[in-house]
Amino acid sequence: MFEQIFKNIDDVLWKEAGCSSELDYTEQTSWLLFLKYLDDLEGQRAIEAELVGKKYSFIIDEKHHWSRWAAPKKADGSFDHDSALTGEDLIDYVNRELFPYLRGFKQRAASPDTIEYKIGEIFGEIKNRFQSGYTLRDALELVDQLHFGSQAEKHELSHLYEAKIKNMGNAGRNGGEYYTPRPLIRAMIKVIKPTIGETIYDGACGSAGFLCESHDYLRYDPDGNNASLTTSQLNALRTSTFYGKEKKSLAYVIAIMNMILHGIDAPNVLHTNTLAENLSDVQEKDRYDIILANPPFGGKERKEIQQNFPIKTGETAFLFLQHFIKYLKAGGRAAVVIKNTFLSNSDNASRALRQELLQSCNLYTILDCPGGTFQGAGVKTVVLFFEKGSPTRRIWYYQLNPGRTLGKTTPLNDDDLSEFVELQATFADSEKSWTVEADRIDQDSFDLSVKNPNNGEEVSLRDPLEILAEIEALDAESAEVLAEIRGML
């Protein structure tokens, strides 16, 4: 129903000089969708209030209503082109009046968990990249044809928006940072088995893929039909189940829009640097039942950030892993993607972190993912499944092998992971899976390398791109050390 409209919006954006990539297309589509969604939501709330004899107080002032500036209508409901702003007038209004007004909501909001605060956050971070008011006018008229009235309409729009996020992830130029393959996410969720009443957290949520897929797992049955949930369960899903944090502005905006399309009006997603939090300040009330995440890896964090963690390291992903262990409740479950070199790195921080993970958590499963799982990323990854509160007794490994080279035209799919999910349920051994007892793990190195005893492999061969990326990272680290030495001379 809406697919052609989305394609037409992309065609309009392709002509806009201010938009040069899939990231720009997604960003601009996001703020337009958000304002149209907000208008539909307020219209629906106003009707509901009127039905019970009450007056609805609109969040957005009348002069900035969608129906005033974006899509004015005649009495018969047709589009009123005569009164619609366009050209320089439209760009001037958006940049000088609309965006500043919307940014102000952050200061005016009662608390961060309100939709008013989210409005202020979004428009405090996002930029209007339209340079032509005529192109913007075309985009507005297309977006006005989209409707968020029913759950079915939101469901369809969420699928189209997910496709847009996927395209952004495949397009490169940092887009992949925001996109984790959904088949991998779904497999991780099936292993973790969240239930309604549990809290689910992602401290590096990107486009909120883990949170949105978890919502769908709880909201729908395997056939895609609505699950039989009570009103209180539905309310819990909308308000007190999903929590996230995201540092980057564009990813934050996309996460908010993605969750809104999944039926969560005021997502509990904070725009913040997760790693800036001192782990010693974490209290029991801050912890979560379930953590699902794919934290960024390869980054180098500053010394002041490292001071927030008991195990000092510049590797972003290793800091996030410490964060997740700390934020997990006793008995809580986690599934975290991390690069496979974590399993065998010989530096002190890696060894200490593996020891901490094995001793404070039951690391019960390691999924070894093939190269190409993440489009545009040369590094190989594994998924760590662990439960907090008791030490590791044995680890079940599974070496994923789809039988083909993964790439843009041959991405990972749900069938590729079906055997993993099935065998993991009973920790069954096979040609691709095996079990290692904790007492067989070297107590000096705590090496957890993937060594499949069924095919004679000692250690999986590393991807050349991964090796080059590690060399580049080591060179950068060496340069940083040399700079510090020069500064002391």
C-alpha cells in the first residue's frame, strides 16, 4: 500500500542537492515521517477526547500543525496548493521558525520520558538538508499520503522503514554502524527467550534493531499474528520493557522513529555517551533482566573514558562488555556481538576481561559467525551468550557455515541460523557444534578460541581485511603512545 510512496520519496530526495547518500535519505525521511506521525497521533487523541466530552490540548501549537504548513487542505479535502508554502518561503519557514520551535521542547518538557522531550531531542540533533523548497514541497505531499491511524498501517510502515535502514547499512560510509543483520538478531532473541515483564536493554542501540525485533517477538506469534496479550501486558510493552542509549545523533533519531513505528509512542531511548558513565555508580535499580547488543568495535576511547571501568582498555567493544556485565541483574541473560579476536587476544586487558566474564557469568554459548555476516565490515565476529550470577561450567560452541560466501546479494537469512537455534536448545553436538568444559580452559590465558574438533581446525583462519584493520589500529595506538612520550620530553 505504502511501498510506492516510499520509492517516490527516495526519487525526490535523489534530486535534492543537499542529500548525497542513503544516510541523508534516511535522516530526511525520518523527520518528515515523525512530524506526520505526530499530526496523526494528535488528531486521533483529539477525536477520542471529543467522544468523551473533553477538550484535547495539542502538543504542537496550531500555527505549526502539519495541516497548516505541510499539507493545507480545501474544504473538500483536496490539497490546497494556493495556500501551501513552497520555494524559498518554505525553506525559510522550516529553518527559521519550525525547527527552532521544535528544538525548544527539550527545555519545556516535564521529563526525558515524554514525547515532548523526544521532539526537542530529535530536532536539536537533526538538520534540514533540503535546499530547494520545491523539492521539499514534493516530499511533503508524498509523506502526507502516509497514515499512522491503525496498527496495520504502522506495521507496514515499520517494514518499509526497516528496509530503508538496511539499505543505509549496505551503502557504507558508516551506515553499517547502525545496522545489525535482522536474521542474526532474531536468532539471538530466540536463544535468550525474553518474556513480558522482563526489561530489555541495549546500551549501543544504533537503529534500535534489537529492541524492535524483541518487541515483535513478544507482540506477535511465529506466524505474524497478534499474540494474546492483556491490556496491562500491552501497556508494559509500550512503556516499561525496552530501554536504550545511543551516542550518535542520526542513529538516535532513527531509533526513535523505528520504535514509534513499532507502536512505542515515547521510546525509553536516551541520547548519551554510554561509556561516559562510571560503573562504580551503578545501583540495583539501574540493572536489566536482558541485554541484547552489538556494540561498536575498533574504536579507541580516551583515557578519561577508560577511568570509568575497572579493566582499562582503549577498545570500545571491551568497555561496552564491562558495561553490560555490570548492568545485568543477577540471573539476567545477555547476548552480545563482539569481534572474534576477543577470544584469543593476549594483552592484559583481554585476558582480564575473559577471566571476569568466565568467573562472574555463565558463558554458556559462543556462536562463531562467518566473514561477510556484517556487510562492509572485514572483521569476523562471535556472539557471546551468558547469564550473570554463577561461574561458567561449560561452553557450547557453534560454527556457523551457510555453505556460501556472504555478501550484499547473498546476505545472511533466517534459514542459515535455524540449525543453530535448534541445536542450541539442547546443546547438542554436531559437525558444527561441540562443548568445552570450563576446567579445560587455560587458567593463565583464558583462551576461548574457536577450535572445532570435528574438522581438524586448530584456529579459524583470519580474514585478511581483519588483519589489516588490526594493524591499522595498532599503528594508531603506537602513534598515540609516541605522541604522549614527545609531550613529556
